[in-house]
Amino acid sequence: MAEKYIEMWKNLGMDIEKHNELLNILGQYYTAVYLSQKNRPKGMGYFDFVVSEIHGLRIKELNDSRKEGKKVIGAFCIYAPEELAYAADATMVGLCGGTDFSVPDAEAVLPRNLCPLIKSFYGFRLNKTCPYFQSSDLVVGETTCDGKKKVYELLNELIPTYVLEVPHKPHTQQGKEFWYKELEAFKAKLEEVTGNKITAEKLKESIELINNKRKALKRLSDLRANNPAPISGLDALLIYQISFNDDVKRFTDKVNELCDELDERVRKGIGVKAKDAPRLMISGCPMAIPNWKVHSIAQAAGASVIVEESCVGTRYFTNLVEPKSDNLNDLLWAMVEKYSQIPCACFTPNDARIKSVTDLAKQFKAEGVIYYTLQNCHDYNVEGVKVDRALKSLGLPMLKIETDYAMGDSEQIKTRIEAFLEIIQEKRK
Ligand code: BJ8
């Protein structure tokens, strides 16, 4: 890929040498983790192609559209209201970092004991190896956890950063009214940046566009409840990750095509793991691309990963925006209702998440839950106490894994997951 896009990357101000280093590492990692899997659905071919062109063709598409006046908005959270961005005729892309490649650059500025997701994205902006960052006209942060909130102040020194204030009790009436005002303010910001007016008609269209994407992802997720699961956890995770960067309409069509193939697999009883493979749910912090660490270890240990209670997972697509009418006010209120149902651990109290974990465990017939928390993520780490209690009441074992993006603890995680799978096997007896 490198040669034909070098001019484009130079024009984006990227560090070409360092970026080549990154591409080499990612290419090898992807081949080892993904392309070595057996019995993958044919439909994964499209997503492999997207990954192979993730810094190439997709960036070219974004920059071609920028030449025609379309803006690119970068985001870090599923609370960033993408429907508004598309209604302003902009494109929204995910900027969360999922690799330790950029962490040392961030650590030259930031404290080391900070969440790796935050260090990773900030490092990417510093070292100029993320073409999505380099292509963004505006980035939108949000006041979820303290680490992100403070890093956005520093990020604003490097790229225009707009911060949405997210209510920490979003399900209350007061929280909803506050969020409505934030949506209005963000709408005005987008209109200013893009020069386009967000009309009711445009917003209705973009709500439908994004709802269709969420529906396709939910369809994919629901298919994994079958035994055997027709697609691996790794492949499903990859699709959820790509959902933040690919063209929305094309992506939705491709996910639905893949689901047609998976329907057929389910009818024929074709799976990627044996029917008696232990069924694991993963719950916790989001796994930004290319964070495939825990899934690949669990899969190699013999587990079938069947659902992710995560923002790169069910939290993103469980609810839709469902307006009561076509007027702008109702459309915005429908967005308020949808977004206030995302159970992020930053919120309090967050009983909806505990319920969601237990509901999903039942729906997917999970036999065990890996509670995944990134180092220094206090919100998910502490909330693990309540999740553990709720799972215990269902008689389900939970394994808590607190890790970062480095591979140094892989062996230790492997040993712990293998022991966990043995506990599940014992329970079956
Ligand atoms: S809605 S989960 S995407 S904030 S950055 S909280 S891992 S210490 S990402 Fe998130 Fe939105 Fe919530 Fe979802 Fe912890 Fe790290 Fe903070 Fe993180």
C-alpha cells in the first residue's frame, strides 16, 4: 500500500518513516491474528480489504470529499452524536487509539499512569502517524472520564477540539434537558464549521442512515447467540471497530451481506468453534482498533467469544434513535433519549449497565465473563465490583483482567484464561 499513497500522506503532514514502521507492525500482527483463523465466512473478505486499505483508500476517499468541501469530524466516544455530523454533510471518524505504538510519544508529555487508550490517541496526534487525525477538520471530545477531559485541553493545542459536556446522570430529567442543550450547541458548532444548515429533513435522513448501521450490527451480534457461533469473536470485534471508520452506507450493506451468509451457516449448523467450546462474554472498556489482545488469547485457548458488552460492541448499537415526529425538536429529543441509554461506567448510578450485562449473559448463554479493564480506568475498574456481584447471583464465573496495550503480560493472561476455561468445564460436570 505504501508507495502509491506517499504523496497523500506527505500532504497530510505525516511522519512517513515512522508511519511505515507502524504499517509493518500492523500488517504482521493482522496476518498472525486474523488471517491465521480457520473457516472464516467469505464475507470477511471485504473487511480484510478495508483493513488493508485503512490508511490508504479510505483516507483518499475522505480527502477527496474534503476537496469537495465536506468536513471530517474526529471523535473518541459513542456519545459523540454522529447523526448531527452527517446531517451537516460531514463525515465522522473514530480516533481512539488501540496500540502501544504511540504510547511512548504520549508518555514524553503525559503521566505514565494514565489509561492506555488516552495515551495512544494523544501519542498519535503528537507523532503524526494517524491519517484520520491528520484528515480531521475538527475533533469532538466529551467530559466522560477525567483523563480524557484533561487531555482534550492539551489536544486543543494541536488541533481544534470541541468538548461536549456529558451529564453524569444522563437518565434523569435534568440530565436529559442538559444534554438537549449540548446537542443544540454542537449542532450550531457543526453548522459553523461546515457552513451547512442542519434541517429537520437532513437530520431525519442521517438518523435513518445511522440507525441502519446500528441495526446491521445488532443483527450480526444476535447471530452470534447461536451455538455454534457462525463467526469468531475476533472477526465480529474487527467489524465493530471498523464501523467507526468506513463509509456508513457501504459498511451497512456489507454487514448485512455477511449476515445473510451467517444465516445460512446457522441453518447448516456451521460454526467456527466446536459446539462444546466454552462460551465467553467480554464486558468492560472499549477495544479500539488494533486492540485484539484478549480475544486472540481467549480464542487460542479454545473459547468461543460470543458477545462484547462494550462501546465497541453492544453499547454502540443496542438502542436506536426513534423520533415521534419529523420536526427538529422531536428529532433532537429522540437523540437525547437514545444517548441517555448508553450505560457508560462514567455515569452514576449505572444500574442499566449491570442489568445489560446480566441480560446479555442470559441471551447469549454465556458460561463465563471476562471483565476487561484498561489500566488506570477507575470507572470500569470499580464498577467491576457490582458486575461481579450480579454475575455471582446468576451463578456465572467472572475473570477480571486489567491490562494495557503492551504484550508483556500475554503469557500471564493466557494462563489465567486457560484456568478460567477449566473452571467452566468443571462446572459443566
Ligand atoms: S461511552 S466507555 S466510548 S467514555 S478513556 S473511560 S477506558 S479511562 S473510553 Fe468510553 Fe464513551 Fe464511556 Fe464508551 Fe476508561 Fe480510558 Fe476513560 Fe475510556
